[in-house]
Amino acid sequence: MTDIWQAGKTYVPGSLVKPSSTTVVAQPQPTNGNFTTGDLTGWTQAGSRFVIATDTPYSGTYFVRCSGTGVESLNNTNAVPVSPGQHITAQAAAKLTNNGTDDQGAQVIIVWLNAADAEIGTALGSLISGVGGSWKITTASGTAPPLTASAFIRLNASNGTHGGTVEYDAVSWDYAYQSPPTGLIFKATQAAPGKSGSTEPTWPTSTGIPVTDNQVTWEGVIASRVVWEASPIMKTGDTEPTWPLVAGAVVHDGNMDWITVTSQITDPKCPQSKVVAIMASKVFAADKDIVRFSATVNPLDWSSAQDAGYLPTGLQQANANDMAVLAPYRSNLTAFNASSFQNWQVDPDPAAMSILDQMDGIGSSAQHAAQPVGNDLFYLSQLGVRSVSIAAGTDSLSAGDVGMPVDVLVQPAAKLDTTTLGPRSSYYPSAGQYWLAFDAPTDAGGPQVFVFTLNGGKGKWSRYIFPFAVDAFAQLGNDLYIRHGDEVSIVSEDAVTDDVAGVPTNFTGLAQWAWLDNGQPGVTKMLESLDYVGTGQGPSLSIGYDQRDPNAFTDPYLIDPDTLPGDPIPIPVAAPTFSIKLQFAGGAAWSVNAVTLHLSNMAGNP
């Protein structure tokens, strides 16, 4: 512990002491700054337009209101000692009631006085003007000019010529008497031991300034010992405040203030587009035939030079279509319009962005249908689901026709989906599946979801008729969730019923083969029997025998889930081509492994 200075004591060089007298640190706030006395104690005014009110205080019970017309000032009587160069910030809560006019103003001011109490300068606060009705904070901040000896707070009110009132409350500042810095002690710097004087010296208030004390020379230093004491800086009140609904308005809560802010993007260069992708710590958005991007990690900024900007996609195409789809593919950004495709390298540094590839003749206008699927990018064209992928052994892109097996089903579904979002999709990595949902009226087939399942490089399509329209997909962990209306459902391969409005509902299943020639086309074959291998629920079997008639099927016949043991199922049908249809009643799990047809060629027979 550092010793207290003592008179007549011998101090060796390097001795440390702290003054025996304690400096009083004062932080006087403006007198009656919250008007808690219920009157104007501590305040003066030239006229009588400022009066105490109680109907709508910012905090506490009382506030002050200025009515009438023209400019009026209210001065605080607490003029505190100030040193030149001292920085002070003052603030007050102010409210205008201008009834829609714009000629009122409220402003807090710091007034600087010299030793003769004459004004030598002011620090003007932020001016509160415009539409009134809410409490807002006016703040003044300034540095005392030369010759400053004291300062006080002034409240200015301008009521214009249209009446209304200007109101003030919660007047405060951060003024503090400039005492020596915390930890300031004094070190003996003379060459030999010496005695202190009979009276304590006048200690300097900063480091590095020597002071003579008889035979001892002291110099201020900062002690290295630091003591931390925690105390709450801000604390809310016991009850939730009434939140204002105007941007910039302030509400008092305990010993803290809340100010309303808006997260709305107001940058005029933001395209306000629904065609959006997030990559390289930026937001990319289509803007007609170009693609704009935000500043890095700041989606509110679309204007900063060398950070925000745009991709000149319109210069890379031979048509006038606007960009309609943006989607990430590997580490690049893909951009589609209705008839062309572009692949861009993107980077937090705009100078590193460049076009990598471009193809005409493939396009899309369904923003929410595009999804990266493994090494491919699936998208929805006018013909159906297509893909773009890196060609094997090269860095060039190639187009694929992954969706051709279901084009006949996807094309009408896409035309019937007239929702604002249009077709929406998701890639479900845990199952290796691409999901594509369409909304459609019940009499047109109802909401449909097409699912492409990757299976050893050879994918297969399934179609699901949903009892509800899919609004959105989302993934959490390994699970896929579907939002429909006000409900959220989880996709589970173990579920054998749909939960519709809280009621378990069976859903049927259908597996149907394309028309099979089973040998030479156009020649009638005799289907004599067949074997079916599956698991779970057994299906009802039908055989199609006339590909010109979609209703030309034999009557459904319920069979066992596995017919290999014993004799095959006799089902004599003669036709040039056959289609196998398996219908499952639902309510139980099922799978199809194989169907074996036993045929004889009837060529040359009657």
C-alpha cells in the first residue's frame, strides 16, 4: 500500500507517496433538471411562457411547457466551474406539439462564461423540428474555449407563429470537476535521500510535472495497481414502457432510454427485388437486366464505392429479358433469364468478380425452383426440370435433361401454379432428394410435389399429391420442414399417414410402368402370369393392354407382397404392349422390389 505523505520525513529516491488531503470530486447536475420540485426552482426566464405541467411527462411527474409564439429561453442557475479545453455533453428530452406545421424547434445549449460571468461562446445542440407528438433527445456537445471559467445549460424554444407548445424534461449533462486522474501518486526523483517540508506541497493534477518539497522532488506517476468494481450501467424499469411507433422517438425506461430505429433499407440503389441470392458476404438482387450487390457484410448499403455495385449481366446476353433467377452453384453465382444462363465468379472484392461462362437457349423464370443438387444445379424451364453441371474432365458447363421423364406432368402443374412465389423447391441432403412443389386447385389435381431421389448416380422421380399447399421449405439439422398455412410439418420416412388439421389421414400410393414392348414392337404377346416382390402392404394389380386408352386396364386384383414362393399369379392378357399398375391403399409402409412377367410370343398364331 502506498504511504501517505508526512512532514519532515526522509524519503529516498524512488519513494512513493499519495497526498494526505483528499480531492473532492463533484458532478453537479443541472438544478431541478427533472423539475421534480413541481416548480421552476433553479431556472430563470425573461418572460413567463415556461410553466410546469404534469399531463404527459417524459419521466417522473413534472415537465416544463413553453407556449405562445416566437423564441424564448429557460436558463439553469447552476453555473459550474469549467477549465478551458474541458469537454461537456448535455442533453434533454424535448417534444413539439406543432399540429402539423414545421416552424417549431427545440434545442439544448451549453453557455460558456468567463471569470466576469460574461458569455463568451455556446455549444449548440441538435435541433428538434418537423412533425411533433413524440419525445426526442436534443444533444449539445462542446469544448470550453480559452478564458472559460464556468458554464450552464440553456433550453431554447421556438414556437413560430402557428401556436402549439415546446416541452422539456430530463435535462442532464456529463459535467465533472476535473480532479487528478485515478491512480495518480508521486515518486521521489531527487539524486540523494532528503527530508520533506513542514507543510504539504501543492500537488500537480497530472503526471510528469515536478514539485519541490524541501529536499525532495516529487513527480506524478500512475500507480499500476487497478481495482475493478462492477456496477449496473443501465437498468430497465419494473414495468414495460409504452413503445412509440415513430422512428427516432425516445421512451424512458428505468435509468435508460430506448430510441426507435428502423431496419428498412432506404438506399435508393437497392432494387427491392424478390430475385435474391446471398453469397461472398454480400446480397445479390436482380434489377432489370443487371444484378446489383450490397456492400460486404452490410445489406443496408448499396452505394459505397469499391464495395457495392452491380454485375453487367445485360451486356453478356443477346436478348432483352430481365434477370429472373439467381442461385448459388458451387462457389459461383448463376443468373438466369427466360432464355439464357450466366455463371459468375463472385468475391467480397468487386474487382475480383468476373463472368466464367454463358449459354443461350437454356433459361428459367422460377426463382424459388433453382437448387444446387450435388454437383448439379436444378432449375425449372418452360419444358420442365433441367440441370446444369460441370462437364466431366473439363471446367466447362453442360446442360442436362434430368426432368424429361416427368415433363408431361410438370408442364401442366407449372401452368396451374399462379401463386406469388411460384413453384418452390428445396434440396434435402439427408435423403439425397430434390423437392419441387406446385400449387394447383383440387379439381386440377391439387397441390403436387415432385421428388427426385439420387440413387447411385441414377435418380428416380416420384410425385406426391398433398392435402395442403406447400408455402415454404426449411431445414433444421437433418430434418426437412414444410410450412402450410399456420402449421409446420416435419418430413419423416416412418410416417404412413398425413396429419391434416390434427387428423391422421391415409394417403394412397401408385406405381406404374411405362408401356413395355416386351420384344418386337407391334407384335401381340400373351402375358400368362407374373411374380411380384415387395415388402409391407400388398398392392392391387392392374394390367394395361391398350396404350391408346388410359382406362384400358384389367380390374384391380389384390395380391400378396411377395409371390415368389409357390406358383406365379395367372393373369392371361394379350396385347402388343403392357403397363403394370400397382395401387396401394395406404396406412402402412410398402416398397416395390421387382415384377417379373411370363410372356409368350403370338407371332404367326391366330
